[in-house]
Amino acid sequence: MCKRKCYLLVICALLVTTPLMASTQLDEANANFAYEGKPIHPFLVQEFSSWLSDKRPPVITTVDVTASFDTNKYKQSDIQKREKWIFAERKETDGDFESYESFDYRWLGRMANNVHALEVGASGGGSIDKDVELKYPA
């Protein structure tokens, strides 16, 4: 099982999703890392991750939380909470082949510079087990 735990600094642009986002929604996101009373979807957070083999910042640096909320790709019903961890998994079957992917995060809080800090884990069903710390320049 490919499992990696790392610290991911999510730039606050994640939460500045659209110019029209109400300040109460932004306040909720900054206070609880949530939108519409629900945790931000783990696979949406995963969009910020780069491959372990890439030694550079991620390609995606902003996402639209409002537009992605409870869509087919980011269903709120897929989210589970395990203690302080927010977790989602996907299973796909193609004939006899079944693929599995999961992503989880634990919101650590917001730093003085308004960057949200998360501890994240990912599994793609492989056999590597590696701890990684991701650092991205501000």
C-alpha cells in the first residue's frame, strides 16, 4: 500500500475561491477549513500535491471550493471523519481489475502568515511506504 504522510502548506489562495465568495464563507473556511458546514473535500486538497518523483512545487496552486462543492468528482457523501482526520477513497472496477485510491488530511491550523497547514496521507494501492515532508516557497 502506497502511504505517505507529509506536511503540506496550502496557500491561502485555496480559500479565496472567487471574487464573489461571501465573507462569512471565507470566515468559515479560515476558522474551520470548511465550506457550507462541511470539510473541504480531501481529493480537492490532493490537487495541490505533486508526484513523489517530482522535486518541485505542485502545478496546481489554486482551486475553486465553491464550484467544486458536492459535484460528482467531489461528493460530500464520500467524505469520512476518523478522529481528527478527513478521509475519502475511490474504487474503480474495469473487468477483473480494481483500482483503489485514498487521500486524507488533518488540518493543523492557520499560521501567522495566513497559510493553512495540513498533514496529509495518500494511498494509491501500491507497495511503497515512504514519509515525505513537502515544502513550498511562499
